[in-house]
Amino acid sequence: MNLIIVLPIIVPLLFAVSMLFFWKNVRVHKILNVIASIFSLVVAGLLLSDVNSSGILSLQVGSWRAPFGISLVADLLASIMVLITAVIGLATSIYSLGSMDEQREKFLYYPLLQFLLMGINGAFLTGDIFNLYVWFEVMLISSFVLLALGGKREQLEGAIKYVTLNLVSSAIFLAAVGILYGIVGTLNMADIARKIPLVEHKELVTVVSFLFMVAFGIKAAVFPLFFWLPASYHTPPIAVSAIFAGLLTKVGVYALIRVFTLIFVQDTNFTHTVLLVIAGFTMLTGVLGAASQNDMRKILSFHIISQIGYMIMGLALFSPLAIAGAIFYIIHHIIVKTNLFLVSGVVDKMKGSFELKKIGGLYKYYPLLGLLFLIPALSLAGIPPLSGFWAKFVVIKAGLELNQMFIVVVALIVGLLTLFSMTKIWNEAFWKNDPRGNENILDDSFSSVSISKKVLIFSPIIVLALITIIIGLNAEPFINIANNAAAQLLNPNEYITKVLGL
């Protein structure tokens, strides 16, 4: 039995439940949370290594033979996503130790974080379409509470928008699952993939595929379904914003990649053309939204949307290179976007504001922070040799190979506008003089932070920046594994065979 598949779900669950037995002892929560994150990282590393060497792994929960029971499946894409989740989970856990306020910690912040990570891993590893819905709900509940924790007016406003749109997404997802079950009589994704080509009414399948596109499109924050994201991601503490920015929308992207490479591949000329149009508008609207903002977190929130467009572009182009580009882009973006939010948290702690017009002069006295911002910022814009350059290069090369010049031009323009937005943050927060004339004066809340807490805040930022540089300077192994993952996705016979035991 491939029990290692279930460990990325079990480990955060066990530690979260363990923390509840010490619900008044925040110190125990902190220790258990870091231990859980380290365990999860080790397990995720072993899982990826196993899948990379042995091929796709599957596990039938409760020993119910597929397609009658729930299948857990780890292919290369799922294993990569689980590993990246573990990296971000550990980085956020350490950053939280130095930045999270005591009030939220007392209201079970750390158990909620582990429940969220459990839901994310469950979504990546499930091989059952209804079970995917269940994991989405686990994520939604955990993320809603994390978003609202603290009870500030703007948080509650953002949380209500967030949960309302996501409930709409869940309702559409559930309806789509019901119709799909009515068509093929199974919920197992491998079994659906095997039976759906035999369905007589192809137009009904196309309609269902659109329902999934809308449901997962809301989760992924694509055009025109993204407006819940910039309305909510700037409201919680920065550690929560960072893990949301890095991971949550990627679960939606993952779900889109999964169903539109495994299940809905009969009418790609139509469905994937629609996805390509969505990708173009997502890139453009996201980056234009970012350009219009002056709040650092709001700029970064809009940039999540524009960068999601590149990933959808890779899926829509639907060639081996394009899918590999989308996977590489996800890896790069999760690391970079999380790090940018963490850096913005330090800026806020130092200067007391995210508003660019109210701050300045950071580079003159804190050049290390300037460097730690520039690395992920330039990577996001696609400047060589950082990871974002290779991510954009692969996706755009795939577009050129398929002669999709319009979307390639859009992607290049959006890259330039992304650089403009990052330059705007750099000029306002780091380069220009502080409008209050106190460049060398730190906010009282940051001055009172102990050295040990500052180490906890800066260490994940430095590690994520190093990962960005390593991926950029040594991109080949990362591109190779993305190529292998794409090959698995575009040849689903191995997936179907391993899950159904054919």
C-alpha cells in the first residue's frame, strides 16, 4: 500500500487536533505548528522522490476498489504541489512566530493554519471529483475563519465578499458534479476520463465543462470572476495574506489543469480557445488594476490575478511545452508571491503603513530589505536570470511555436507593465525620501520587536529569495520535472491504469 500518499493529509490533521488538546497554551501551539510543518516538508519531499522514481502512486481509501471508493492519487503535478505547499507552510509558520499578534494566537490561529494546509493537500491528492469538492469546503471554512480572525471592520467586509463568492463557486461546482455523475455514473476522475468519450451527447459534456470552468475560475480568480480577491486579500495579518496569495488561487489553477487535461479533452478547439481568451483578459485586467493602486498589498493582490493569466495561458495552449510552462510558472509564482507579501509585512512594520505615498527612504538605511524586495519583484516581472524569466520564457516560447501571436504580445506587454508596477513600489517605498522626513526612524511597533523575532521574520524571506535565485540560475532540473509532469498529464493512460488497477 502506498501509505505515503495519505501522510500529507494526516500529518497536519493530527497536529491540528493535538493543538486543540492544549487550546489555552499558545506556546505549545507554536512548537507543534513548526514541528508539523517540518514533518510535512519531509513527507512531501519523500512523496515527490517516490513518484519521480516509481511513477504514479494511488491508494484506495478503506480498501474499497476503484471506482467505488475514494482514490488518493499522486502523480508528478500533485506531488510538486504538495511539496511547494509544505515549503510555504513552513515559511509562513516561522514568519508567524515573529509577527502574529497574541490575540489571534489565542483564537486557535495555528490549528487553523494546519487545517488549511490539510485541505490544500487533500485537494491536490484526491482522485475523486466529489472528494475534491469536500476538500474545497475544508479550505473555505479554514480560510474564512483565518480571514475574519481579529474581527476588524475591513476584515469582516473582505471575509464576507470572499466567502460569498466562494459559496457561489461551491454551488456551481456541486451542480456540475451532480450533472457529470448523471452522465457517466461515476465520481472517480480516472473512471470519468475513461467513460466520457463514450457519451453520446457531446454538447452536454461541453456545458458541464463550462460549469467546472466557472467554478474553478472563481477559485483561481480569473477574468471576470476575480473581484473577490483584491477586496479581501489585503485585510488579514500579513502571514495569512502571504499563504493565501501563494497557495489558494493555485488550487483553482490546479483543478482547472486537472480536469481540462484529464476529463474535458474532447472539444479542445472550443474549450481551450475560451480558456485562452480568459487568460488574455486575466493578464490585462490584473496588471492594469495593479497599476492603478497605491497600496503595496493591493498592488500585489492584483498581480496575483495577472500572473494567474500566464498559467491559464499555458493550459489553454495545450502543448507539452505549454503545460510544462504552466507548471513551472506555478512553482515560481508561489515562492515569489508569498515572499513579496512577507516583505510588504516588514515594510509595514518598519514604517507603519502599506500606503506608498506615506512611506519612503527605506533603501538608504535598510539596503538588505531593498535587496530582499528586488529579488522577488524582478523575478515576478520576468527579469533574467531569475525564476520568473524562465517561467515567462517557456510559456511565450510555447505560444510562438503554436503561432498564437496575439496572446504572446499580450503576455509580453503584461510583463512590461508588471515591471512598471514593481518599479513603482521600489521608487515610492525604497528610493524616494520619506515624505515625513524620518527615513532612519522606525515605527515604534517594529523597534520594540526583539532580535529573536526579527530573525524569525527575516529568515523565511531570505530562504525564499535564495530559492528564487537557485531556480533562476539552475532552471534545467525544474524545467525537466515540469516537462515530465506535463507528459504525464497529456498521456493520462498511466493515471487511469494506476487508479483503476487495469
